[in-house]
Amino acid sequence: MKFLVLQHKNIEPPARLADALSQADHVIDFCHVEQMPVPESLSGYHGLIVMGGPQSANDELPYIRNELELLRLAIAEDFPVLGICLGAQLLAKAGQAHITRSPVWELGWYPVFPTPASGEDPLFSALPDAGLQIIQWHGETFSLPPGAMLLAHHPNVPNQAFRLGSCQYGLQFHAEVDESVIERWIGAGDDERRHLGPEGIREIRHHLTRIAPMHAFCDTLVQAWLALCKSRAGT
């Protein structure tokens, strides 16, 4: 199968997601949206992955507008989408939700909990009942689009993951990152480092053992999404 990845910054790669696709011999087309045009069509692709970034889904930037148009097309066609952080916010906005300042600036490890609906969902049935510690790195959040199903939550930032249609998912968190990506984010974000402080940064690094269970969940989630892509494509 062939997948389109919209990437906003080099330090926000698909990481574990791309590894899973490559290991299964799928083809990935990368569109670095600050450097090249956002495709107007999803023809020839089996799935769309939209990554995170420091931009806002509310930004009046040409490529943000073009991404929203592409996502509206995907929603209309019930085309498989996996949106991560900013990608989730873009998917939510394309689905007529609102993007607002997050009640908590989530930086670092936060638990994500299943909702009653997650047990019946092919991607989120693997989320433990007790929750899972996952890396977060965001200052905005989204309301739920009309018709969306909430699949993961946290008391401070309730909307952590949702599904539109049969195969369009928005994830506020970053289950795909590894230690090297986390370190790049710490190094690149002056405001984030000030917010965390030395103790907050130490806390993130101290709990890097949480990456293994986070990646196990990520792998299960991606394989379930790929199965939906394959089923929709009839391959």
C-alpha cells in the first residue's frame, strides 16, 4: 500500500509509525508542507498520516488551509487518516470542531485513559483500563467534531483521541516518538524548557523506560489502522 505523510517540521517525524510501514514494505510519500505543495487529491494513496508541529490549526497559512481542504476531502470520502497532535487538531477542525488553548500545557509524560467506547474500537481496545503513560507536547486542544467518538481521555485535557467515520483517527499524544526525538524537542523549545524547568526535564528523562510499553501500544494501534486501510482498499 502507499501512504502520504504530511510533515510540518523535521523534528516531528513519524518515527515509529514510519518504521512500521517500511517494515511491512509499504510505500511512503513525504510532503514537507513548508517546502512543497500539499497534494490536492488522495488518489493513488491508501492512507493519510498528518504529523505534529508548533503551528496552530487556526493559523492563516496557505499550507494549513490546504491541509484542511485535503482533510475535508478525506472526511467526505471516509478515507483512512491518522492525525498526531497538530494532525489531530487539523482533522478535528476539518470536521467542524474548534481549536482552543489547552487548559493544561501538557509537556512530558501523562496518562491516557480509555473511554467506554474504546473497548469496541479496533485501535483503542488495546489501551489498558488503568491507562498508559504517553509523551505529550502541546499547548492547544480540540473540541469533538460532530459525530466523532471519544476513545481516550485525561481529566485535565479530556479529548485525547477520537474517531470520525470508520477509519479517521485523531491522537493528541505522541506514542510514536523515541528518546532521540524527545531530546530534540527539549533542545529546540526555549519556551518549553522554561515551562518544564530543570526538574521537569529530569522527570521526562527519568521515565524513559516508559517508551517500551508506549511503543508496544503504538505498534498494535498502527497494525489495526493498517488493517482498516487494507480492508477499505479491498487488497
